[in-house]
Amino acid sequence: MLATEDDDAQVKPVYGSGWKRCRLKHLGKALIGLTYSPDDVVDPGMGYPVLRANNIQNGRLHPDGIIYVDARVPERLRLREGDILICSRNGSRHLIGKNGKVTREFSGMTFGAFNTVVRSDSADFLYWVLQSSIFEEQTGAYLTSTINQLTVTTLNNLSVLVPDLETQRQIADFLDRETARIDLLIEKKQRLVALLDCRYDALRESILALDDNIFPKRSMRWLARVGSGDFLPNEKMSPNKSPDNPFPVVGGNGTMAYTNRSNSPPGTLVIGRVGALCGNVHFYDISSWVTDNALIVRLISKDILPRYAFEIFVSARLNEKANKNAQPLITGETIKRVTLRLPDPGEQERRVASLELLTTQLTELKERILSSITLLKEYRSALITAAVTGQIDVQTYGRSGTVDRRLDAIQEEMEA
């Protein structure tokens, strides 16, 4: 339920002045976007630029994917600097409510009918209210598994705590400054994760590299047999492992359930056959049931060890070799075409051990970095909600060093 205008039970502002609770419709206007048909879409630069939900990313607007339409756009649907663009209808429930503030770059463009704009003199403050958990909680009450839309009526009736204009400005300035610092830290850590991934790929390739003059190329066609898994009805699967259902049911993306039967022995290589993630490689050292969404690779030569074959297939980037004319598809022939150079089994074991050590080390480091990113995002969200509800004094909070100490603590936790 949305709070009523006279309901002050949940949150009572402590800092700032002039706080009152009112409906969003008393603070501005909500406008539904432009309706157009696929026939109205024209080449870039030949019509009016239209922003859609995909242009809203992480609380900001991005130009990638802007479309152009040959249509008449009313003045009221032309975006103005400071407008707040909200995704109000979408097939994906979690995208409903995501929003971004219109900057000068996007001023004058229009927006599609699956979006709504909030236009207000208090937009700088309201933007941060709409970025807070308060907005998520209120709008979430109106979304169900069958209704994925945020109507103008719902937006207009949102209950918002609003201080006087000077306090609004102080809160908006504070959040602009402090969230920018947090966002910069998050961006740096995300770049570090990407660099670690690149470093990992380079190191694993160097571990697997062999001298061309000593080790001739061999084909998987003569080292393995490839076949499809088997269909298993849902009633034969259990979501949890138990003594009655000890065998993993393996699909294209790995374990999906458990069952009481198996069609593959220990040491089986499984490769996703169909879908966007086809080419995923899995190794099972226990008996399993492989479904018809995956391919079973059985080695027929003692020259190659199963774990070494697994690493070779991972390095082969099979997804990039998929037939993508329609639905992405990996065939047995794709796998048989993989070529490799084979050292003796003892050397294979040493290289696999080196790869496993590398994977363990980099995975642990990545997990610490990703955990710190999660903490930064949680702190950012909490800071926004505290500021827009008057729970912190934004005039002194930054100068007191509280933000610095919290960010330092998150960094120290990652490095521990």
C-alpha cells in the first residue's frame, strides 16, 4: 500500500527543514511517451530521435540504440533538460521503474510510449527519490507476475517526503557529489575485473602453448566420440540432491536438477548444444544424466586426459563457432573440428594442475572484488535513501569524513 498524504509513520525526517508529505502529482506532471508504429522508423538522422528503455542504464541516459521516427512530435513530448525518464512498461519486470535524468545531450529528443517522463521544478531532488529504495518499495506493490507496467495514476499517487527548496538543493548536490565518488570506485573495480579476465585468458593460453615443431596438430575427430544427451521428463527430476536422486541432470548450462538414473559415466565431458550459451563446457567426475540440450563427449584415446580435453575445449571458444543463422547451435562436427597439440600424459597433468591453481587464485581475487562492488552498491543505495528522507545532515555528513571511512572499510574488507 502507498502511504497517504498524512501518513508519517514510516519515516520522520531528522535533518533539514520544511518537510512535508505530498503526492507526486502535486510536485510535477507525468507524461506518457510518443506512440508510433514500426513503419514510422527511419534511418538515423532522417527523423525524430526517440529514447527507449534500453537507453536508461544505471540511473543515466546513454545514446546507444537511439531510433528515429518520421512522426509529428507534440511540444510537450520533447524532452527538456532535467526531465526524469522512467521505464513504465516492459516485458521484464525488473526493468520497470528504472530511470535517468535528461541532460543537455538528450534535450529536444522524444521518448517512446513504454516510458513516462516526470517534469517538475523539483526534478533534481525527485531524481534521487526515484533512485531510492522508497520508490522501489512503493512501485513494487503494483507489479505482479502478469502486470508489468507503472501507470501514470500510480506515479501521480506516489507519496513523497519533500523538504523546502534550499534543503532539496543541498540534498541533490550532496548526492551528486558523493555518488559520483562511489560510482568512480565501482567503475575502477569493474575495469579491474575485466583486466583480470584478460590476464587469465592470456595466462591459460601460455600454459597450454606447445612448440609447433615438436608437437604436430591432431584432431578431436580421432580422439573422441560425440553424441547427444537424452530427454528426461520433468517428473523424473528433483530440484534437490538426495539419496533417492543422487545423479545430476546436466543441461547446456550445467547442473539443472537431480534424478535417480544416469546415462553417462564418471569423466564425461558435456558441451551445451543449443541457445545463447551453447558451447559451455562442463566436466563431471561422477555419473550423471545428460539431457538432449547438451552433447556428450567420450574420449576414445588414451593419449588425452579428460581434464586436459576440458581445458582444450574451453580455450577453443566453441560459442564463437556456433551456427547462428537462427537459434545458436553447436553440432558434433563443430567439436570434431577442434585441433590441438598433445604432450605426454604426465605433461598434461602438470599443465592441468597449473591451470587449476591459476583458476583458484584469480577466482578468489575476483570474488573479493565483486563482493566489494556489491557492498559499494548497497552503501550507495542506503546513502541515497537516508539523504532523501532526512536521516542524515548532508551539510556536515561529507565534511565529517563518514563517507571516507565507510569507503575505506569496504576496501580493507576486500584486501583482508
